[in-house]
Amino acid sequence: MFDDSIVMRILDLWQREAGADCCFAPSFPHLKSVLETVFVASIRRKEDKAIQLGVSLLLSAALLDTAESHGSMAVTFHRPLPFTVDTLVSLAPSFDPVTTSLAAIPCAGTPDQLEIAGAIFSHHQGSHRFNATRFAPTPLDILTVSAKQPGQLHLFRGGEMIGSFTPDGFTRPSSTPFTESPLTATLMKQVTSHPEYREIGAAYWFAYLDFLDRLLLESARRGHGGTIIWLPEAILPQATRLLEPRIPLESAPEGARHLATFSRLDCHEQHPDQHPMEQTGGGTAIQVSRSRLIKLAQMLAQLSRVDGALILSDRLRPLSFGSVLTAPTWKGEIVSWRDGEMFPSLSVDLAKFGTRHSSAVNFIGLCHSAVAFVISQDGPVAGLTSKSPEVIYWWPDCLSQLWRV
């Protein structure tokens, strides 16, 4: 099912990513068995629900005993279970693939075959300041194959993704557009004009990006699809001529103000001598501030589920939802941005996408200071911004380095 060249490429990436400290490398037959078995299980359904699962490949069941020393927990089955598609389909509903992976080990009598020895629970919040759950299996040198969507596999060495397999083939992960890119430049041009940025500086900017990151994670996890249009308030008169705000909002929380509060507390917590503040409850205050921002991201993600677009100002204030984008058909070029390429040349065929994507393209083509995020029902979040009146940049998946929540 999986071409040998794909398996060999994954093994090569594993060795390169693992480096000199690697104490365990998966064998060719074991890796191929895990890939094929997880793939077939992912396209099955149980009680009319898609199968979501993760499988970690261990050298022996003894590694399960070391899980706690790496900050995780593990259970060992009294008797190993057969490593088959039917077993995975049966077990998958009992384990959350975001936090847990089933442990596959070589069979005692037939080491070329695998069996399921137990499960590893690795509920790590990661380094995300707004507690977006990141996938972090342990120990470090475990290879994990996970499936959150039918027929789509993600491969990890420890907590680092080394590649993905989709119907289009095997690909390396690319960084999100919230790194150095034209999309970041569009956001930064506006955010650095905020009075909060002038007061707080880079801490506000990085918190702003992390909030957008959290919002997209929350939107993707709902599996409904939607569109979020980020608009500088300065171009609202121009933009409103290109949309119908079906449900405009009279008042709503402004995320920028809450981000400023959080950033001040965060700076104080990290550098108390450089950023003295009045007593506000210490850690409790920043926890309350963080919680408020997480709730705001969840609320905005919920609004993005309504058919139409959520219109979000650069101050992170929702202006309307369920909005219809009415911009005329855009005739310019759409190119897919690739990391490290100053002049990306891979054209995007819009005919392969639906109305949600084409409407966002038409809108961005006439609003050059705006950004669109289009959330597909099957997980990916496309990012769109314009480089010039003739070119739109397209990021096929803004969450490509993050675990699918």
C-alpha cells in the first residue's frame, strides 16, 4: 500500500531529525506495518463516526515503565492485543488522539510482527501561551503515527512533526504564516500602529500572533468550516461595500485591550524588576487574563461556524458574522507561498475549491490590507493576503506545524 520509497524517505528523515543521540530507530517492516494499519483504520467508521487514533512504535514494553520519568503516564495491558485494523478501530474511541497514543511493540515470538502492549497518556500543554494543546508523545525517540482525518497521517519524532501523508503524497511540514512572510507583514503593519504596541512593544505583538493562532486552532477543532476576515478598521468604509453584514454587532469584547492587559502581566511575571506593577494578585491575575482571552477565542470560533464570514477588526473586535462576501470575481494570480522562496511560483487552481475559498479570494483581491482565513471542514486553514493588486498569496494550511486539535 505504501511505496517502499516513501518508507525509506521517512526512515532517512527520522535519522536526520534524531541526530547522534538517537537510541532507537524503527525498522522498515515495523514502520510500513504501522503506516498501512493506521491508514486503513483511519478510513473506517465506527457507529458512523470517523476513526481518530495515534500509534507509537516502541522497541519493547519496558519503555512504558519510563513514561512517568518523562512527564507522562502509561498503562500496560495484561495481555498484548493483536496489531490489526479491527483492534485499532475497536480501541480508538476509548482514547483521545490529541493526548494519547497506543503502544505498538514487536511480538515476543515473531519480532517482525507487532502487538499493542498498552497506551501512553501525554497531556502536555506545550509552550503555547494560551494553552493550545500540543501533541507531545514521550519519550523523545518514539515515532508516532497519528490520524485525525480519514486517510491523512502525521508522523512525529517525540513532539516534533517530521512529515505528513495525504492523498497528494508525503510532505515535510512547513512553518505557519505567523513567521517571516507577507502575511505577517500585513498583520504587523497594522498592529505596530496600535497604542498598545507603542507602550508594550514586541510582547504585545507576539501575544497578538499567539491569540490568532489559538483562534484558528479553536475554529479548526469544531470541524464545521468557516471564514474569518481580518480587517484594519481604517479600511472599513471600503470593505463594507464588498460584503453584506447579515448579523452586525452593536457591541462586543475588544481583544486588543485584553491582550494589552495580559502582555503587561506577562512582562511583569518574566521580568519583575524591569516591569514593576501594582499588586494585582500575582499569578492569579495573569491566569484570569489568560482565561479571558481563551474564552474570547472560543466565542469567535463559535461565531465563525455560522454560514458566511466572521468579520474581525485589527483590534480583534467582531463586527459581524454570517456575512456574505459580495466582491466581484478577481482575475489576478494566486500563488502558494513556500518557506524560503522569495518568489513562489506554484499557482493555485481555484477551480478545485468551493465557494467559501473563491469568495475569500475575490474579497482579498480588492482589500489589499486585509487577511482571510478559510477553515475547511476536514481541518486545514488556508490563509490569504495580497502582495499587490495583481497577486494573492495563499497558504494552504496555516496549522501545518501544529497538532490537529
